[in-house]
Amino acid sequence: MPASESAGQNGVSADAIVDAALDIIVAQGLPELTLRPLALKLGVSVAVISARMGTKEQLIERVVAAAAARDGHFFDRWLAFARELGATDARARAALTDLAFRDWLARGRRQALFLIELVHDRALQDAPWPALDAWLDRAGAFWSTLLFGTDALSDPALGYILDEAGFALGSEDDPGYALLRLLCLQRFADGLLPRDSDPACTAIPRLIAMLEPHDLPNGDLDDPKRGRIADSAAQIIVSQGIEAVTHRSVALAAGVPASTVVYHFGARAALVVAGLHAVITHFHAERDKIRGADGVPGDDASARDLVKATSMIALASVRAPSLIPHALDMRRRRGENIRAGDLAWLGFGPGDAFDRAAAQVISIALFGMRMVAMARKIPERDHYRGAFAALAAWRTAEAAGRPS
């Protein structure tokens, strides 16, 4: 039954149901999409929704199919424009990608948010989902074509766009962030690594400093009870998702009364931020411990938790404006997660240059690729190392074709 079918005797079409379902997902998150609130939103009975869309699982499958088809039309329109334009210069490709990205977050906003939400949801599940995989394949080929002029770099392009979109959905109006993103896209389209006289080398560090917030509450977790509560919030975030973080659930996990959680952290948003700080603190502690050891830095559980937590909180800021300053702060500091010494285990060559702009782009692409790998149930390290190797090969071929 196609999503474009006309309304039946009950006066509600599949298109209308899909639109209402996407509205619920955008406003409240995927877990809140059930038949009863959907029926209430449309002013019909649950039986009507069931008759037209089936079970909740079948409903979600049809919403995915419809949203992916709409995204496909969006991709086709921009690809046609790109072909007509014939943009081959790195700066032109980056500018084109940024324009399409802005349009995706505006006219395609529901599909963009839903796709990111599906990736986050599937990352917490045990099995891949072919319908999501097909959507990701199409999206990756599209963004790769715009950014690099070829669909062969779909993995790094998709990783970058999905991670960036989580931040942009809540921070798009900030001019400093918008310029930071454009400069990162220019660096990415030009092969990621620094070149002589690249304006991003100096502009990006300045923007990072300009975007530093001055009024965020600190993440002081020195008090043992506060620390235990924050650790419990962190574990819920990375194992169950942001929506599962409540005063009651955290109190139960920490073994304290809910009133104690409220006393120490107040509103739920502060509790979520405390959980994020706990994830970050644990990551840096573990990172320092394993540096120089035989283990591969960045592939441990603390790194995976950091990827999940920061990505999920960025998306959560779309629905909880109080989290936007924290999300923007995480975005400007993305590059702090990558150091020059990390290039080897990421698959870069021994002579590859490194600067803060490269750290930004690598980190954003890496976090996005790891979320995609978790969602698709494929080995994370193989995924991102293969992607960076493909990018390196493309960069070499591009350099060989440039006039001296």
C-alpha cells in the first residue's frame, strides 16, 4: 500500500498518517510514536490507524519508507542542480554542500531528524535494519557526490553530515557556528589535511575561541554522591538513550531516593548534562591510561560511550533548548578528541600533516561513522579506517591531477 494513497472511508490518508507520525517523532522522539497518540493527533480511532498501517512495527517501517522516498526526491533535485552547475573546485563543492545541508535542515528537516534518530535508536539495538541501511546508502552517495564530486567516499561524507546535523539542528542560527561548519566543509572537500596558505588553519582556532561559552554551569562531580548519580545518568544515556534519563530511573540506578537526585541536580536537563560530563571525564581518564599501551586508543568502551552520549545530547538539544549551549560547546570542542598521535591508528600515513582544523573534521567524521557502524552492526574500526584510506587515495589522485 503506497504512502501516497488517497483517503479511505475514514477520511485519513497514509500520507496524512506519515506526516503526523513524523511530527510526533520530531517533537518527542521515536519512542513516543505509538498508535494511540497518533490516532489522537489525527482525530480518529486506533482501529483506523491499525487498519491502514498495521502494527506499530509496520507503521514505523512505512514511515521509514515514506521518509526515505522524500529524502530521495530531495537528493535528486540537488544532484540535478550540481550537474548543471558542474562544480569541481573544492571551495565550490563545499559551498554547494553547505547550501544543500541548510536546505536539508529546513525543507527536509523532518527527514533529517528522523534519519539521525533511527541511527541512534538502532545503535542501541542488537540487529541491523535493511530499510535503514538502504536509506543510509542513498544518503551517503548523495553527500559524497556533492562534497567530493564522486560517490566513492560515501562513508566519510555520511559520517560527517550526520554528526554535524545533530548539532546544526539546534545551533543553525549562530553565525559563528555556521562559519565554523563552512570552513570545515571547505577543508574536507579539499582533502582534510592542511595546505600552505589555507585560511582554515588560523580562522578555525579563532572561531573555536569565540564560541566559548562563559556562563555554562561547571561539571563539578567531586562530591561522591553527586558523582555516583552522574555516573548512573551516564550509563542510562549510553545504554538506553536520552529519553530514558529521568529522576526516578537515575535514582533507582544510583540507589538513592529520587528526592536526592532532585536536590543535587534540579531539573532533568541538568541531570542529563551531568551524565554527559561523567562520560567525558571517564573517556579522558581512560585515554590517558591507555596512551602508550598496546591497546588501540579510542576503540575502548569509554570512547564508544563518548560517541553515543555527545551525539544523542546534540540531537536532544533540538527538543530541549536549555541543552543548546552545551551542544554548541561540544561542537566547538569536537577536535579535542583527536590528537596528532591518533593519526596512525586512524589509518593516516606517517607524513600526514595535522592542525586544529584537521582535528575538527576528523573528529566529526569519525564520530558519525562510528554511530553508523554501531547502527549497521559492522566493525567500527574497519569502517572508519577503510573510509580514511579511501579518502587518502582520492586525495593523492586529486593532487596528481592539479596543475602545478
